[in-house]
Amino acid sequence: MKKFYNTIENLFNESIKGVAKAHQDILKLNPDPCYITRVAPTPKNKVVVISGGGAGHEPLHAGFVGKGMLDAACPGQTFTSPTPDQMMAAAEAVGTEAGVIYIVKNYAGDIMNFEIGAEMTDFPSESVIVADDVSLPKDHSTGRRGVAGTLIVEKMVGAAAENGADLATCKAIGDRVANSTASMGVALTSCTIPALGEPTFTLAEDEMEMGVGIHGERGIKTMKLGTATEIVAIIAKAIDDDLKPQKGQRILLHVNGLGATPPMEQYLIFDLACQYWEERGVIIERSLVGEYTTALDMAGVSITVTLLDDELIGLWDAPVHTANLRWGC
Amino acid sequence: MKKFYNTIENLFNESIKGVAKAHQDILKLNPDPCYITRVAPTPKNKVVVISGGGAGHEPLHAGFVGKGMLDAACPGQTFTSPTPDQMMAAAEAVGTEAGVIYIVKNYAGDIMNFEIGAEMTDFPSESVIVADDVSLPKDHSTGRRGVAGTLIVEKMVGAAAENGADLATCKAIGDRVANSTASMGVALTSCTIPALGEPTFTLAEDEMEMGVGIHGERGIKTMKLGTATEIVAIIAKAIDDDLKPQKGQRILLHVNGLGATPPMEQYLIFDLACQYWEERGVIIERSLVGEYTTALDMAGVSITVTLLDDELIGLWDAPVHTANLRWGC
């Protein structure tokens, strides 16, 4: 395994100090229990937005803490759910009478630990579960995984909370965005989890793994490596079959690099995905291309689509000032 | 070779369309000859800042076109200098009576082609050559390479030009920033140039390549893979020996991911570099961590330091609105 580290045990703990130091104008770190909050205090009457999850997906979630998005993020160890005491401590640090909304990717550990954390605090709270990965069927036993669509939910709920929406409204918006969002990923290589020291799966030189999640698990199908256009057609069709955008529908199109795939390839995939939907009369109203929800050093990309309306466009465009999404302020 | 593409020949040309589409609020593409300009017209009395270089280093340079930074960027094919007609066409599209300043990484092809391009236009012009790679000695036959420090020169010259500085002042600032900036990189793997189809060099599992550039060339030394602290000490010492920051000196510290190294490791390197200079009484006044000057899918990082004073801090902090650097507007 070739990585930059001192000891595997301390890689995450040392790294998160660097995140806090690099963005000290925006966020601060509480090392133990580990959570990240905004430097600027949260207004007393504002609904507080908290997310979190295993490390290894950076910049998700700490990179999205700041005005217009998250109030706090709770990072677990690599690909490991944060513990309930992290969520409790974060909520106690930033919580308000207006309530706390938790944005949780659909993994059993995350859901359980966020739930216990919420029960340990007295603030009124709601959770939005993100389960945007359409490579799994809707009736999958543990439900679909939460992947790159999560940041879109965080952005829009964060904007609503910043605008003064109450807890019920934030919850309704979060559920609506989550239900309007679909993602699917493809990998050319696995990733290497530091504690394992070797790739979690292997592929031949002419193979790709379709329908991967963000934890180095195998996808739904190992396929012969196709052209970029063929790959986009497979993923876009799965998303299209799920969301069924009509002619004239406006969408947010997000191409996400999973770690080791360069911008040149990400933008190629984006261009082809634009063509796919434009040919069907769907309007690419907003877009986002880059590494936002990574799986360590996995080579691959995911495509995410959110169906938009005027309200959601307003929430997407609203000012945001975080380490990794920043506009309008 | 595992990459997302349709044909090797068209990978760059297809991808750059995606860049323009994803950031159509900021930049626009002229496909042939290929250059990227701002959407917003350049004021008539403003010095125009143009950069460029081979593709494969994205987001450099197109990602830095916009208010407060570049007026135009000329991307060549992968790791290939742009041609003089690109620079000429870009200068004619955005040039003003106030003059054109070219920011050029120190590679023979880039320098020659920018020079010919400048001679083919009637605008008064100056060039700033960036040669920040301290892994090569100052008296190296072709001079030091221009690497990740380039964006710092682009940012500060761009801010000066936006503030109304004249051509001579922009040139003086550019030279001063270039001379106050030092970088060095390390790779854990080579990159794969699409047209070659295989890694440009190979390393054993316990080896790293110290002093790499950004074109997949070997560095100055193949070494046994060290801990992150040991690696930072080697690079930081080389930079320190070159710039000789005194106690109390303020610096901009930039840790750049070369392509396949995840944020977790980049931030670890950043944290360790902070410690290195803080122990020496040097003040980390500003910082930047992320993938800004990549070498396709190379696993590795570089560290860049710029010595700061009040004027340079002001230029760094000045509003910038590009695809990949954005603050203050």
C-alpha cells in the first residue's frame, strides 16, 4: 500500500487537524469527541443542520460546514460510522430551540448511531435519509445506499435553514430533494482502505465495476470496459428510468470524481451526460463537476441528477460559504 | 490503460467542451484555435492576463479564468505546449491598449510558443516566467521547471491587473511573486499519459520518487518510501534552503494533490508542513490545500511556499471568481 501517513492509526486524526487549520476562517475542530463546527456562531432561532459519516469521502462532510450549508459535521474513522457521542456533542455545541435536522446517508450504522445520538439530546429533531444510489432496486433489503446526492440535500436544506425555515419545512424540503435525486457510479479500480492495506477488489485491465458505492465494495456487475459514451449511456439510463424526467424538466447534473480520476475525464463524462439528457429535451439548469464525495483513491466517477423546480433552484443558488462549495458570499 | 474516453485523439477536445459547459456563467470556449476567455468582457483600460500550457494539469489553467485572475487560457494537448496561433488568437480576442501579460511555466516549448504568439500581435506585452521547482538547482541548464507555484503568480498578477495596475507594475509583481515562490513534489506512482497507454515510470512498492515535475518524468531521486513526517522534512528543507524564511516571516503554504492522492493525505501533509515551519517561527498566514496543478492520475503531492508581505497578502485576498478559486465576490 502506497500512501502518505505516519501510522495507520493516526492518519485520520492527524489529517483532520490539517482540515481545521487550512480552513480556520470557516470551521473549527473539536477533537474528542470529534466534530467540526462553524467558526461563526449559529443564530439562536435557526434550525441547525448536522451531517456526518465515515472518513474517506472528503470533502464530504467537513468541507460543507459553513454559512448556507452544515452547522456541524461528525466524521467517523475511515469508512466507519461516527459514534452517537459525536452526534450528541455536536448537537449540544450548536443546537438551538428551533431544532436539529440530521442528514444521514442510508447505512445501517449511520442510521442507528445518528438515532441514538438524537435521543441523547433534548432538542427537537428530524432526520433526512439519503438513499440515492439507483444501482440497487428500491425494494433492496437494506434500502439503497446514500452516495453523492447527499451534498445536494445538505446544500438545499442548509439554504432553507439559513433562510429561516422551521424544522418541519426543512424536513419536508430534505425529503423532497432526497426523493428527487438519483445517482450511480462506476469504478475502474478499487480503493485501498489504509487499515486493510490492499485493494478491496481487483479488476482485469479490460474490466470495469458498474454500480459501485463509496466504500470500496463491489458494484452490481463487473463488465467489459466500454467507451465513455457507452458508460454514460448505462448510468444515465438507470437514473432516467428512476427519476423519469419529462421533456422540458430542469435538472441539476452532478458528475463526481471518486478519487483518482482526473478532471479531464470527469469533464468528458459531464459533457456526454449533458448530451444524453439534452437529446431527450431535459434542461441542464445547474451543474457541478469535481471530487465532492470520494472513495479514497478509487478511480471512477458517479453521475447524480436532481429534478429541479423554482424553489429548489433558489435553494441551490443561495449563498454558501464552506471550504469546498462557495458562491454568493 | 484504464481511463474514461471515447478515442484518445478526442479526449481533450471533448473534455474541454465539458469544462466550458459546466462553467458557462464564468468562461467560454473558442474551440479552434483553442482558448478559453471570460464571459464578462474585459474593461478597455485593464492589463490582460493570459496563461496556458499543456492539458493534463487541470484545473490549471482554464479553472482560473475569471474576474480577479486570468482573462484567457490556452490549453495545449496533453502535456504539450499550446501553439503560437492559440496565444495570438486569445490575445486578439481579449487584448487591450493597456497591454498583455503572459504567465508562462518554464518549459522550452511553452516559452518559445508564447514568445512567437506575443510577437504576432500588436499589443504591448510582458512575460513572467515561473520556475518554482527547487528540486532542480538554480543553474540547471534549462532552468527550473514551473509547477504548482504558477497559480499563485496568476492569482496575484490577476488581482493587480484587476485593481488597475499598469503593465510594468503587473510585470514587477509577477517577477517578485515568482522569485518569492518555491515548490517541490513527490510521487508514489507515475501517471499514465493517454497517448502512451502505460505509466511513464515504475516504482517498487516501497519506493517513492522525490522531486518530480508535473509531466510524468522521473524526479531527482528514487528513495525508500518514508513516513509522512520524513517526506515533509525532505521537501520542506529544500524549500527552506531556497527561500530562507526568517523567524516571523509570513508565508502562503500550498499543498497540491498531483491527481490520485486523496484529500485525507493532502491535509495530513499540510498539517505536518505547518508544524515544520511553525517550529521555525515562520507564520502560516494563508493556505491552500487541494488538487490545483495535477499530473493526470499521478499519486503524489507537492508543497509550495510563497513569502508574503502586506502587498502580496492584499493581492491574494482580493476577490476572485473563477471555476476553481472563488472568494470575495
